[in-house]
Amino acid sequence: MLMPAFSTRSVNVSDVSTYIQNNRQRYVDELVELLKFPSVSADSAHKSDIEKCADYLAAHFKSLGLEARKMETGGHPLVYAEWLGAPRQPTVLIYGHYDVQPPDPLNLWESPPFQPEIRNGKLFARGSSDNKGQFYAHVKGIEAHLKQNQKLPVNVKLLIEGEEEISSRHLEEFIRKNAAMLKADVVIVSDSAMAGPNQPAITYGLRGLAYLEVRVDGPNRDLHSGAYGGSVANPAEVLARILARCKDDRGRVQIPGFYDDVLAVDQRERDLMSKVPFSDEADRENLGVPAHFGEEGFSTLERRWARPTFEINGIFGGYMGEGPKTVLPAWAGAKVSMRLVPNQNPEKIADLFEKFIETLKPTTAKVTVKRYEGAFPSVVPIVGPYVEAATRAVTRGFGKAPLFTREGGTIPVVSTFKKVLGIDTILIGYGQNDDNLHSPNEKYTLDDYQKGILTSAHLLEEMAR
Amino acid sequence: MLMPAFSTRSVNVSDVSTYIQNNRQRYVDELVELLKFPSVSADSAHKSDIEKCADYLAAHFKSLGLEARKMETGGHPLVYAEWLGAPRQPTVLIYGHYDVQPPDPLNLWESPPFQPEIRNGKLFARGSSDNKGQFYAHVKGIEAHLKQNQKLPVNVKLLIEGEEEISSRHLEEFIRKNAAMLKADVVIVSDSAMAGPNQPAITYGLRGLAYLEVRVDGPNRDLHSGAYGGSVANPAEVLARILARCKDDRGRVQIPGFYDDVLAVDQRERDLMSKVPFSDEADRENLGVPAHFGEEGFSTLERRWARPTFEINGIFGGYMGEGPKTVLPAWAGAKVSMRLVPNQNPEKIADLFEKFIETLKPTTAKVTVKRYEGAFPSVVPIVGPYVEAATRAVTRGFGKAPLFTREGGTIPVVSTFKKVLGIDTILIGYGQNDDNLHSPNEKYTLDDYQKGILTSAHLLEEMAR
């Protein structure tokens, strides 16, 4: 690839903005085309749609002037593309995913999930916000630079995977194997939400996850609760007693050592959070709960973003059908998970949980614990040249400075990038909290798409030294 | 109906015994036919199977020479039959039920629940022991008399209901409305267990039942446990906390007032219990539990027969499928029941439970309690001519004198017969304690069936004056 002799700083960004403005309708049309692929990763019936979508993206990236290829992962392929024509400039790795959640229940969609429809300035389709519409904003920002100036202000690598909705099963291994190819200075991910309509946000923290299953085995078969009741330990009761001990009635997790590594929220973060528009009352209304419940001494946003949790995700045992059945169940189980915050380690937390369960085990039943894949929490520094560049780009793209937010959920790839490649990720959400991700009538605001494209274009420029 | 001029005492019982011996295989085949009806009363999908089973029984009773008919109850029908040709003799009312427990979990059955299979002298099928095989022993004993002698030694009324496994919902009203039709001198019920293999028993005490369902409702939809975890009450956790408070770790029920009306076991009863062959070690082995668990200060048999209990019969909520899913469930529920002993009252106990739950309710979620039909406990006198006649019949049928036992289960109709008709019930179990009632692989020992038929035939003879 030819090395440009002039500084990339000299790019005429106002021309790029004009280009984006002039191509607004075509950009929407192209996103509509992409959304027509039913690239549902969880459903093997859509395997060929996944392949076709990946092929389409690789071809499109090539048509823009990127080196691009579909790459095998052992599962669904990913699409990798790069432009490395700015050797003295930083390299930005942009991550996204082209796979989507299953569209069920179909009958609740107002327009078919893979026949995109624009209503009231919003584009309705599965994947519109999660994540095709968001990563495409970066693609179109890159396009604007390349079409207008035949070059980019920085080096860019695009990693668009096809398994995000199925736990990015093969991604960590892919990143390990292709660490040299993926080397970059900063990762940009747009797979999160703005702080509200017209209020952009940079998300600097995500929670991690430890997920386990507890099973209590009692008698070797379901027993008649009349014949045997009162004489053997009831596995559902043993389970309830164990789970009831995991948190106190003031919301504090009781696993010894659970909070040892938790980084406290400092005043600077509290100040940042206080700027985020949030109403406890509106939130209760939205969720239909009579009151919030959580760890004493923390606000609702702190509890969701910056404090670790213990939650029961599922509980089951004995008779679950209609009417009464007088059974003393042979076994009972629960799925539990703990959201983690810096500097908690999912393996260590799982160990502590298992050790705690060990102390709660009765001698009258068998208790076993099974672990699922965990994920590290991540918080990136909100100071430094890249975050500052991102802040300027967002401010220019949206006409408003971003708020700094955390999110309660987990994007495992963020901790994988840190762990494997040593790179921090900046999360710039172009979606909205009410975009119906994973639900019927997923939507994406076209104005956010347009401002996202502008932001992405500015970002490449601002990232340049 | 013609009145026989000769004394029914002149029946040739040895001919009846021979008839029973000669028809052993046919009697088994006919029971197999009856067991093929999936007459699951708790599941409305089986409504037509219930009807077909009742029709089959009514037709069969008629074919034996009884007056028989299917009768409506407001719920599932019952089958009533009678033979009243011995006017100077007592009337024996035989109660049984043709409905069965749901067969779930199906995958644990070695042979399908409604395709009866004989293995090792045992008949495996849902309902084989509870209760089709047991009441059919009486039907076949009656048949032997009628086929051999064209008459019975006493008057007989058969009441075979279709709602025993759903708390005999409509039976009490039916008995009240048909008190004249059901008038009798004694009730015989075979819906209990022998004291062991080759050890018949007459059961003189049963526990009662209070059955309730607790439901906890939290947010108006399943929430993402990352986005919302730690900030709202988790219904499964609220439920676990409530259930964990219902009993202490020494097996004592914590509902205030729960034990107030409990009659203590006296020395006479302890003596009767001590005659029952029972080994804690063999019992643990059989159940596959590392240790028993129950109220401190009572033996295993006392805990099962003479002490009240609190058991969780089912618990459910959130994600119960394979693998992890990070959901904060909208609701969770549990089915719970309390076995009651004299003189506890099921309505009063249900009231106490609801009152207790009221004190445990958090302000952060909605807790509701639903009641199912309850049942009174019962203990009958073990002296008097009918019990003595039953003792002789059992001794002749099984070749061994019965032990006097109580049972942990509930046969609500026993207290209803006493309350409404003023009649005592004698319980002669033809089942075994390890028959897997309400569990997969329910079974019935064919030798007990045969001896039960003999006992039933002798019983009719011994009951005659």
C-alpha cells in the first residue's frame, strides 16, 4: 500500500461532512439492503443467510477501497477489513456484529422483521439498532473520507463478527490467533445506547459476569409428600435456604470476600452519573414495580452500573404444572449470576461462591455447582487522547457534548480486547434505550444514524495526531 | 331386587377362593386393561380419558351383576354401583378412585406409564397401586362371590371417584346430596400400604392436608439481569426468602400457631408403632438419602404418621432451559403443602399460613397466595365388630395377622364419611410403601393383588352377621 507523503491532518473534514449530508438517502437505502439479510446466528436454518450477509459485507468493504475478506472462525464467519495507509498515525480497530437475535415472536411485529420499514423517522427491522445500523455508521463514515479524499486520517481495522448473539463463541480464540493482524491503538465499539434522545453518551464501564447453576439432589425419586413428608430433606427447601442466605434483606451479597476487590465509585463518577437524566419514579412506572430494591447507600444508577449483584435467573424443581400435586421433589435447581465490577475477577468470584455454598450444604442432601463461562468487567479511563478525541468527535457529530455513562450489561469482547491485545475500548452508542433490542419491533432512529456517520467521520479525523 | 330366602352365611367360601385362584391371570389382564386409561384428573387435556374410564367401569360393574351408573359431580364423574340383596345383613361401602396422578417426568419411566408392563412379579403403570389395582381387588372379590354363588354375603355399595388426586373437589357435596343412597354400616378403603412385603396392615390414622400456591410478582416483564440487576427485587429471591422462613433448620415449622391443636402421640400408639418392622438404615438406602431430616425428638415413623409437616411441592420461575440466560424474572411461584394431624383444621392452618406470609411480604414485590382444597386428618377406633371382621379377613387372605398402622398421606374422604354420614372407615392397604406412588415407575405387586382379592372376598363373608 502506498504511503501518503502529506499529513493526514490536512483532510478537508467539511467536504466529508458535505458528502455525508448529500448521501443521506443512499446511506439509508444501503442500510435497508443490509437489514434484509435474516442473519440469525442462533438458528441453524439461517446458516446460508449468515454466509450471504458476510459475503455481501466483504464485497461492500472492497468496493469502498478497503482490503476485506470473510474469515472462518470455527463457527459463523466474521468479516475483516483494513486500510493501513497512514503509517505514522494511530490504528483504530472498529468492532461490530452482523448477526442478529431471532425475531420471535413474529406476530408481535408491526412490519416484518426482515422487510425494513421507516415510520416516523425510525427504521424498523431486526438488527437495525443491534448492531447493523450502529456499525454501518462507521462504515459510511469511512466511505465518506475515502470517496472524498481517497484516504483515511488514521489506520482502520474493521472486525465484524457473526456470533455476538450466541456469546461470541469463537471470537476470543480468533483474536488470540490473529493478534498481530488485529494490533491497534484503540478499539471503538458502537453497540450501546445514548443517554436519551439527542443526548449522546460515551460508555466507559461495563459489568462482568459469573454464571453458575446450583442443584440440590435429595431422594432418588420424587416421593409422595404424605407418605414421606417431614422425614427427609426437601431439595426445594434446601435450595431456598441456600439462596436466601446469598443476600441479606438490605441487598448486600453475603458471599464472604465478594466485595473485597470492588473499586468504590468516587466523587468524580458520582458527579458524572448525576448528569445523566434519570428519574426513579419514571423508572418504577416503566418497570411496574412498587419500589426499587438494592444495596443500601447507592442510587439506582450506581446499583446498575457500578455495584456487583447476585441474581437468581431461574429456579425449578418438583411439580410445576397446573393444580396441586403432593410430591416431595427428588431435586431442585437454580441458575444464578453475579454481575461484576472492577476489579472483580469472574473466576475468583465463582470460587468464592462455590466455597460459600460449601459452608451452607446440609448433610441431608447433595448440593452441586456447575459453572458457565464468565466475563471480566471493564472500565476504561475517561482521560487520555483517544477518549478526548472521541468526546470532540461526538460533540461535533451530535452538536452536543456526550455524557459519560456505564452500563450494567456485559460485552465480553471488551474485556477480551484488553486481556488478549492489551487495548482499551471506547463505547460510543448510536442506539436508544427503547430500541427494542431482542424484542419485536426493533428500531433505529435515522437521525441518530446520520449523526453517528458524522461522528464516525470526525472520530477518524480527531484520532489523528 | 329379589330377596334371597336363605341365609347368606351359607355361602361356600372355599369355592370362591378356588374361583379366585382359577381366574388369577384373567384378573391381572383386566387390571392391565383398566390401567391403560390415562385418567389424569389434574390435566384438563385428559378430560375425555377420564370419561372413557368411568364409562368402562360402569359397564364392567354391570357385567358383573351390580347395578351401576356413572354419576355427575360438577367435576369429573364418579361411578356408583350397588348390590342390595341381603336385607338382614350389614351394608359395606367400598370407596376407591379411578383417577391417577400426572405421570411426569415421563423420561424417568422405564416403561410407558399407560402401557402396563409386568417385570419380576410387579405390574408397572401409573395408577397400578394408587388406586386402580387396590380398588379392583374388591371388585374382583365381589365378582368371585357373584359368579360362584349369584349373591353376596352382605350388601355392597361401590363408590369409585375421579377426583381423588385433585383433592376430591366435588365429593363432599356429592356425599351430602346422596346421603340416603350411600347409607352404610362401615366404609372399606384400600388406598394405603401394607406394613411391608408379606406383612398386611390395617391403617387407623391418616394425615390431613392444606395445599397452597405462593406467587411473587416483580417487574412487568422479564428484565435483562445486566441492565437492571441489583436495582429491583428479584421475585425468585423474594420467594426463596419466604420459603426459607417457613421451617427452622431443626425441622420445626415456623408458622405461628401451627402446632397449637396437635394431639401428642401417646404410649399406646408408640407401642403399636414399635411393632411395625422399620429400619432407618434400610429406609435411607431405599430413598438414597445420606440422612433423614425432620422435627427433632421424633422417630421417622412418628414424623411420617403423627406429626404435621411443611413441604415445598414445586418451585418455578425465570429461565429453566438449557445453558445460561441472563434474565431477571418477572415472577416466581411455589406450590406448598402442610400435612396435618388430629386435631388440626385445614382451613385454620391455611389461614395461619396466609397470615404468616403477610408478615414476610416485602414492599418491593407483590406476593399472592392461592388456596387449594384442604382435608381433615382422621384417626378411627381400632376396636369393634367390623375392625375385628377385617382383621380375620386379612389374616385369612394374607395368611398373616395385620399390624395396626397410621399413614402419612391423606384420604380426605375418610373424614368426610365420618362427618357427613357418621360412618367409620377401615383402611386395608394392598400396596407397598415403595410402590412409587406419584413418582415414575409406579408399581403394584401382583401377589398382593391376588391376596387382596382373597381378603376382599373373605371380608364380605366375615362382615355378615
